[in-house]
Amino acid sequence: MAISLEGVSYVYSRGTPFQWCALRNVNLRIKEGTVVCVLGGTGSGKTTLALLLNGILRPTTGRVIVDGMDTKDKTVDIREIRRRVGMVMQYPEHQFFLPTVREELLYAARNYLGDEIDEERILEKICEIVDLDRHLLEKNPFELSGGEKRRIAIGSILGYDPVYLVMDEPTVGLDSAGKKAFKEVLVSMKEKGKTLVIITHDLDFFVPLADEFVVLKEGKVMFSGRKENFIKNIVPRLEEYGLKSTLKLRLMRNLEDFRGSDEDELIIRALSKGLITCPSSRE
Ligand SMILES: Nc1ncnc2c1ncn2[C@@H]1O[C@H](COP(=O)(O)OP(=O)(O)OP(=O)(O)O)[C@@H](O)[C@H]1O
Ligand SMILES: [Mg+2]
């Protein structure tokens, strides 16, 4: 099973003076069980791509097929597509519409799993996974901090176990405890074979987890492929795509270590191989 994009273009405000082509002839296949990172500079089309994956947007031309279902096909139940493809939006406020955190966290589970669900168990599981304090459950989601909102946005799709999870900049606003908890969530999802599509600028956080990369520029796919190829061929040219290289990425490339997640360890190995040198204490 997979999500396929076939010749997809997307034009905002078509037929008006503000018409803007945000995606151009995108062909991609997101296979079940892979972790895909979508990268690109501001305005390159990442969020537009994400919104096409569960039918929030439908392609202007081309097709998006989710496990055999075309998002443009009027005979297909869009709810079934949304049940399979969970979405964490770039701005959590855009997905909140209920008066309490509790309602917000349970909405998708109630909607997709029916009335028979054990709501307390689901809430307990979500709060534990995203490290959310239960005293927030009765609050209005709009009255929370950015990091708390992000945790709720992530938590709301964990309650019903979609096949594909699309997350647009999910680490923005998370503090180090939030990131640590989130990393554990991602690792356990990866181990369970979930498909994750992550839009991010936070390369150091996601590169160790990712299997594949998609790089967008001005609405076009400039690269799509395995991590090894990305690190060898794209990491030296990240600036061309509006992205910033990092020490960890450069070390991973030089050491040909495509899994390294611990920067200190990468530095020690690079030192021991003479790839980098320590400045002398007299300098
Ligand atoms: N609702 C809209 N109406 C018109 N143009 C839009 C709309 N949303 C996005 N665009 C334009 O489409 C292009 C792609 O936008 P998109 O939000 O997909 O970019 P992005 O890669 O997610 O950027 P960022 O990194 O800033 O989130 C941009 O040029 C943007 O101005
Ligand atoms: Mg965006």
C-alpha cells in the first residue's frame, strides 16, 4: 500500500489576479512503512504537498492516490482517506475547533473509531505519549503555550492510529523535554512500521530517523530518494535549496554514518580518524 502522486500540480486562487502555482508536476510514491522527510525553503510548497495527501486540498492537475483511492474521486468516502492519513498541521490553531483539550484529543478517535471507545484509556495513553499534564485537559486549547498546543496537535492523531501520519513542522515550539518525548513516540512508531511523512527544517532531529527524503524548490521536486543518496549528494548543496547544513550532517557525510544520532560520538569518531583536529590550547 502507498500514497502516490502522479503529475500533481496545485494552483491557489486559480482564475484570479492572485493565481499562484505552488506545486508543479510532482511525482512521488510514499510507501507504507517508510519515514519520509520533506524539505525545502520557505514557500517551496511543503505545506501544500502535505495538505494534498489527505484530501484537504485536491490537485489542480494530476492525481493523489491513497491506498488505491483517488482523492478527487467523488465516489470515494473522503472520511476513509482522512482515517488513513492523519495530519498534524503547521499551525496547531488551524486544526483546533473544540472548547477543551479533552474534546480536541478525543475528536478523531470518536469520529473514526465510533462510540465504543474507552475514552479514559485513550486520553491516558495520549497524555503519557506526548508528556502532557492532565490538568490541561479541561482548558481551552487556544489558551495554551505554543509547545503545549503542539503536543495536543500531535496527540490528537495518536488516539486513532492512522496508517500514515503527516506532520508539518512538528518540533517547532517543543522544548527539550517535549522533543525527547516526541522522539520516543517516533522511534516506537517506526518500529511498528508506521508511515511517517515529516515536513521539517529540523534536520539534525529527523535525519537519524528518516529513510527517504524529498527536496522541493519553487514547487518542483529537486530530489527524492534514499537517505544515503541524500547525505552524499544533497548535503553538500543544501544552501541551493534554501536549507542550512549542520555539523552533524557534515560529520555523518564524512564518516559515511547514515544513522548517527549522537553528535558527541560523531565528533569523537571524526577526531580519531583525523577528519577534524582539535585547535591547540595555545592558539
Ligand atoms: N492560501 C493560499 N493562497 C495563495 N497562495 C498560497 C496559499 N497558501 C500558500 N500559498 C503560496 O504557495 C506557495 C507554497 O506555499 P506553502 O505553504 O506550501 O510553502 P511551504 O514550503 O510550506 O513554506 P513554509 O516553509 O514557509 O511553511 C507560497 O509561495 C505561498 O505564498
Ligand atoms: Mg509550510
